[in-house]
Amino acid sequence: GALDGVTLGLPALTRAAKLGRRTAQVGFDWPDAIGVLGKVREEIEELQQAVAAGESTHVREEVGDLLFSVAQLARHLDVDPEGALRDAGGKFERRFRRIEASLAAEGRIATDASMPELEALWERAKREIG
């Protein structure tokens, strides 16, 4: 079948994109990225409903569906989802380290700060280092 040979050992986002490429070859795909964005919105709504219902198994399933849909969006936009997520993780780390450095300059640590203060420091880090 169309999905034969898609290795289970691939990173999950890479595998999701590859599954989408394979099924696209037989016509099972959205026509464009706008269609996939609609699917992503649908999955977010389903996740919100599962969270509101407090159904942990359903929440896990909906998180998976959302991630799978985002991998398809990345595929449609010609973005490597693993690379994009790795870059986002690096950016998050740089920003959070800036927050910690700002607090350390005052002799404090992150647990000493309130969430509004952390958010303000986050916004400052975004402005200063991108």
C-alpha cells in the first residue's frame, strides 16, 4: 500500500510528514496550506473540548491529532517540521536563559518572580534577542 516502508523509527514529526507525502501521491491530501490551516483549527477546537471535559485519554489523542495536522501544514509549506521545532526549542531556550540572567543580575532566580514579571521579562527577551 501507499504507506508501506514508512519506517517506524523515524522521528515522529518527520514520520507524520512522510505519511502525508505518501497519501498525497494517491490524492488523499488538502489542495493547499489554507485547507490544512482549517484542519489545524478544527483539531484545536477538539482539543479544547477534550480539555474542558477533563478526559485525559481523549486529550492525549487530540494533542496527537493536532501535532499530526501541524506536520501536514509544515509539509504543505515546504518546512521541515523537525528542523522548525528544533529551531523553536533553541529560540525558547535562548529567551529563557536571558530571563534567568536578568533575574540573576538582581540576585534572584526564576522561582522568585511572579508570572506577570516572567512574562514581562520574556517580552523583553523577545525584543532584545529575537
